[in-house]
Amino acid sequence: MANRHLNGEHKPGHALKTYSRLARDRRMPTDYELVTTDLLYYPSRGFEVATPLADWYAKHQAGSPLVAPDWERFADPRQTTYAKYTELSQARETYVDGILQSIEDTAYDGALSATWRATLDAALSPLRFPLHGFQMIAAYIGQMAPSGRIVVTAAFQTADEVRRIQRIAYRMAQLRLVDETFGDGARDAWQKSPAWQPLREAVERCLVTYDWAEALVALNLCIKPTIDELFMVGLARKAKKHDDFQLGQLFASLDEDCRWHREWTIALLKTAIDANQGNRKVVEGWTRKWATLALRSAEALAEFGDGTETVRSLSESSGRLLARVGVEALQP
């Protein structure tokens, strides 16, 4: 019976399996395919109840200039299901718990130089604000995405960003045991410090970018990769020079999430471009706008990176990322 279904040979009176809608592929579907395929009814049928919200989706989802005949062709390279996500998260959180516990069990923070603790205060404390912005933008992308598979990946990315914020906040709480003023100036720095204003502008502009696909390109292809590499990689390397080896281990775990965010974004945009070559020009236009803001942000925050070549390195990384998508690294 199941074989006939998988071969597309369903006969009247034969009970359909839960995976019969995937029979066209003529193979047993994976767990990922079973739980992520055709989750959204409204992109093709419309909403069951007419409300003003429908106009929003018509404009910012269906009306996006990034157009594909079938968004269900996208597949997360990691094929992340809820079960797989919780399994990965448990392993990573156990690892991070061990790092943070080892700090608490020793005089680690007291041994850090006052100069380095001041650098951490200037870097980590305000960083929570843009990361909250990343989390909100990822959640919006998931809300507006035209395919259940995109919704699922964006939802897991949103959870990853919450994890990152929480872990940085926990690390700040540990440092406050050595310096009770640690983090007190974070809000002022985010709102007023010249170093943070280009990133603040980029995040706030992205928060009011309502086209779901442009928000995706702005965040996951331009702003976030640049900031992720600057802090999760560059600041971690700099930390080792100041005998802060645990920060590098903590950020390495968080960077695993960031790398997956890039990978699923690349897969999605390549799917869109392969299906519709006109999408290449759309993505290139968006990257021209947002990569400029991202690199300007990195330049202002370059002091937190590793070495004098920070901005050039980030620009080259951005170019390689765009090349993987199949678009040109356009100069600002």
C-alpha cells in the first residue's frame, strides 16, 4: 500500500498516509520533509477571514519583488526539526554551562586586567541592544515568510538570538561580581556613543523594513554576518591576547549558530535565483544598500576587532558570502 502511494498510484478507497502529499518524489520522505512541507495554507488560498492584516501580507509578502514559483523548493541545509534543534541546543548549552561554571569556580575574572575588563564593558554591554534587534527582525521574517520551511528556520534563528543575548547577559553578571559598575553605561553607549551609532542606524532601519525578503537580505546577508564576525570571531581572538580564553570558547559556541544562519540564508537565496534569474538583480540592489550600512558599522566598531585589518577582512568576508549566493560584491 505504502509503495503504491509513493509511486503516485493511489486508488479510491485506499487510506492516505500522512506523507501521501509527498508521493510525487517517489521515495520515503525524511522527518524534516514530513514536518515542514506545506505548513501554510494562505499564500495560495488567502486568509479564511478578511481582515486589514491581509493587505499587509499582500504588500509585504506576496508583493515582494523577490518572486519564486514554489518557495517549498527551499530546504534547510541542516534539515532542522524541533527534535533536532532541542538536541543540538542541549549539547551546546551543556558545553557553555561548563565554561561559565569554570569561571565561577575560580578567580578567573579577578585575574583579568582592568584594561581588558573595561574593553569588555565597552563591547559586550551595548552589544545586547543590537542583538535584541536581530532577534526581532528574525521573528518578523518568520512571521511574514511565504513558506512553512522558511518560517521554521527563522523561528529557530530567533531562539538562537535569545540564547546569545542571555549568555552575554550572564557573562556580564559574572563580571559585575568583580566590578559592580560593569554595564551601567550600556544604554548611554548604545544611544550616544559615536562607535555604535552606524550600527544603531542599520538595525533601526532594518526594523522598519517590512518587505520580508529585503529584511532577510539586510539582516542575514549584510548586517548580521559582519557584526557576528567582528564580535564572535574578532573580539574572541583579541580576548586571547589578554588571557581571556574562556570568552573565545563561549563565542565559538555562539558562532556555530551564526554560521548556520548564513548557510540557510544562502540556500534560500540560491533557490530563489535558480528559480527566477530576475531575483539576482533584486538581491544585488538590496545588498548595495545594506552592505554599505553594515561595513560602515564595522568601521566604527573596528576597535573591538582583531588587528588593524579588521574592516578590510570583514569586507572580503562579505564579498565571499555574496559570491556564494551568486551575486556580485557591489562596492558602496
